[in-house]
Amino acid sequence: MAELLLGPLLRYAGGTAATVWVEASRPCTAEVRCADGSGGTAATFQVAGHHYALVPVTGLTPGEATAYEVLLDGARVWPLPDSPFPPSTIRTPPEGGALRIAFGSCRWAARPAGGRDPVGPDALCGLAARVAADPGGRPDVLLLLGDQVYADETSEATRRRLAARRDPHDAPGGEVADYEEYTWLYRESWLDSEVRWLLSTVPSCMIFDDHDVIDDWNTSGAWLADMRATHWWRERLLGGLMSYWVHQHLGNLSPAALAVDPLYAAVRDTPDATDVLRAFAAGADAEPAAARWSYRRDLGRVRLLMVDSRAARVLDEKQRAMLAPTEEKWLREQALAEPGSFDHLLVGTSLPWLLPRLVHDTEAWATALCRGGKGARWARFGERLRRRADLEHWAAFPESFTALTELLAEAGSGPEAPATVSVLSGDVHHGYAAEPSWPSGRTPEARVTQLTCSPLHNSVPLSIRLAFRCGWGTAARTLGRLLARHARCPRPPVNWRRTGGPWFGNLLMTLTVHGRSAVLRLERARADGTLRTVTDLELTGADGGPGRRAAGRGAAAAG
């Protein structure tokens, strides 16, 4: 009898269709059976001895929730016996009405079996508790913006398993090394009872960041050359990309996209797809343009663009870019397509576009040094600095920063402009909101904001708290300008200011849109397993015009 090893995860949900992802113990037919008569089946496919299925569910009624169960070869395996949670449900976004989009990043999954959690309460567990108590208040979609697993920061339990499998003194030591070890991370992350139930009933969209592979993944060409010189890097990268495709990327795709995806067809048509996926991952490593991890979701009148800001980089120092030309072209086409068909444009990128000005200028300064403008000694210093200080956000790719800024302004301009253009990010282990100020005569009609939320469940070192508290200040801006002048960095095309935060702790943001209005809520996980509202920010007024901070909350609650 087949057993349910992992899942179910409700992934795509739109219109009358959805997809549900599962891992089974052996080859079988997976079925999703809904209370309203809708459902679907799929045969499992095999990768490295593991068996997965992405079940297409059809016949759903938009905006209506229906309970479902999962069967493997006809035997019910979900809900679990004696589950303390309500039945898992599928609900596609309503046609009209309010839409709730929750988002965050950086979730280190391991929690102690008993006692105090060293990184504090988990924001996703808090969300699960709230949704279980009030299913009507659940988000319509959950965006996970990177670091869903930590390949380079494993738990004590995982390190014991690694030591039993190979010599922990050989690189990569206590980090994962291949596909099999990556599967341990996903189970550790998604078998947590609260999070497992939450992901079974709230649709999710995901994109990777560096720790899904390794800290500072693709920081620079020199960094990549050093990694490729090691004996373990290739297997680590292939395992990371393969496991990401199986566990995260596949569920990001709509049923229509899956139907024409040649890789998905090849995987399902092959008795063991390990070599098929391995060849795909090797090709993506050799030529980033060979794979597209970015994708688009239309949620009613909301357009969501999830952008790969890790694997698609150009690392040649003279042509350095966050996005390869084909990826930049795709982003531009999707952001500008069908103007007037959406009221809100969301750009999900794991790395913030707008940072504290000192951090931005330091990243631009380090990039200019590495390009050799101040000589070879300064170039070596710049490379050491950006690796040690994680200086590899959009600001470290100045031409890409400018291109993204101009695209956001263009997408938010004109008679058919959306009400808001929001960049959703994580990575930096704190939360904040920031807004650009545009040159005279170039202010877009849309409200453009940077919304950053991180971590969901991880530590926030004192150094980060101090750096990001001080990084927005006047003295920090002055120091940043001095660094930029030293390397003759061009001025950014916009100025910006912080409009909320910085907030610290394990955080979750939820953007609620209704028509052309948008309100942001930031919540912090509490030790009692709940979420506490820290602030509400109105991004637009009721008429879709400029918003204001909601009364009674906001800056006083920061920290």
C-alpha cells in the first residue's frame, strides 16, 4: 500500500482549476477528491527513487471553498487520522471582491522537539493557527520569496543523518551535497504539522534565493570560479536545481503551462526521470538562459510576476546584470502587456530593489571597485568586501537597478496605469516599506513601493539590527555619498525614503486589495503561537489615489 510521505501542497489555484502536489512511498495513482464533486488524478513520476505527483483538479467554482481528500491507489491518506485541524479545502480566488496576498521569506524549518525555539516563534505556524480558527480569514495566496530550505545551515538532526551517510570532515561537511540530502530538507520543512496543514489549504507561489543552494549564490564571476574549482560544488548545484524543480517550481506553473511544458512531459513519460532532470539542471548551470524560473500569475485584477534574481545573472564584471537579456526582456513584456487589464502589479524578487541608502551606495561602490576603476588592489578589496558583507542585491548591479526602476515607472504610467506597483522582497532579515521620489515631470500615476518582509522563522543578529536601523539615517546617507564619489558611481535615477519600519522578529506581510485600493498589514509571530498586528499601511485611498498610514499604528510600533 502506498503511503503519503509529504504533502499535500495546494499550489496553483485559479478559475475552475487547481493543482495539488504529493510525494508517495511507491509508484501509484494519486487522486484528489473534493466534496463538491470536482477532482482529478495523476500517476506518480520517479526521480532518484522518490515518487511524486502533481494532481490537476478541475470543475471548481471560483470563490467557493470545497473540502478535499487525497487517495493513493484508491486508499484515503489525507486528512490524517485524528488530525486536530479542520479539513483541507481548495478555494480559487473570487471574481471580484477583496484579495489577500500574504508573503515573506527566509524560513529555517528546524524547531526543537521541546523547549525554547532558538530563533523564536514561526510566523507560518502563527498563520496556520489563525486560519484554523477562522477559515474565512485565510489568504488567497501565500508567496514564499526565497530560502524555503537552508542547504548550508542544517539542523542538528540533519547533520547526524549526514554523518551516518558520509564523512562529515570532507566538504561540504554538515551541508547537503546531493539530491537525496535535499529531500531531507524539504521533509524537515514541510512535515511540521501546522505548516503541513497550512500548505494543504492555502495556495502557494515560490521562488528561490541563495540559501536554497548556498549563501551568496552567484555573487560574482570570481565567486563562481572558486566554487567550480571544488570537488563537491557541481553535485550540490545539480541536486539543488533538480530538487527545486520537483518540490517548488513545478507547482508554480498553471495547468495551461504544464500542458505544453516539454520537460514535464519528458519526466512523466520516463520510468526514472533522474537523468532527464540532471541533464536539464546541467544545462541551466552552463547557460542560465536555457531555463526560465520566473513566471506570471494573474489573480483577478492583480498581476503577479515572480522573478528569478539568482540563477539568471550575468556575472562577467564588464557586463554584470541581475537578469540575463532574455530574462529582462521577459520581465518587461509581462509588466507592460495588456495595459488596463490589471489594477495592481506585484513584482516578487527575493532581493530588495530599494535598500537603506548606505547599503545601496556601499554595494554600488564595491561593484565599481571590482570593475577596476581604482586599480587592481582596490578591485581585490572590493571582491573581498562584497563576499563578506553580502553586497549582491539590485544595487550591486547598477545597470539592472536602473532598468528595473525605469520599467516600474513605465508600468505605472499612462491613462491605463494600475493603482499600485509593488516590489515584494525578503532576504535581509527585517521588514520595511520604502517609496521612491521621482525626478520632476516623471512621477508615475501608480503608487510605487518596496515592501520587504523577512524572516518568517530565523535569527536576526544584533549586527543586522544596528546596520539597518542606522542605514536609513542622515549620517549614513552622507557616508554612502562619500563612498559613491570615491568610485565615481553615477547617481541612482531616483531617491527614496523609508515609509515604514524597520521591523524585526519573525514577520508576515499581507497585502489586501479591493478594486483599486490596497492596504498592507505587517504581523509579528508571538511566543503563544499567534500573530500580532504591528502596523497597517494604506498604499492607496479608496479611490485608488495616494494612501496614508492607518491611524493608531505604524512607526511607533517599529522594532
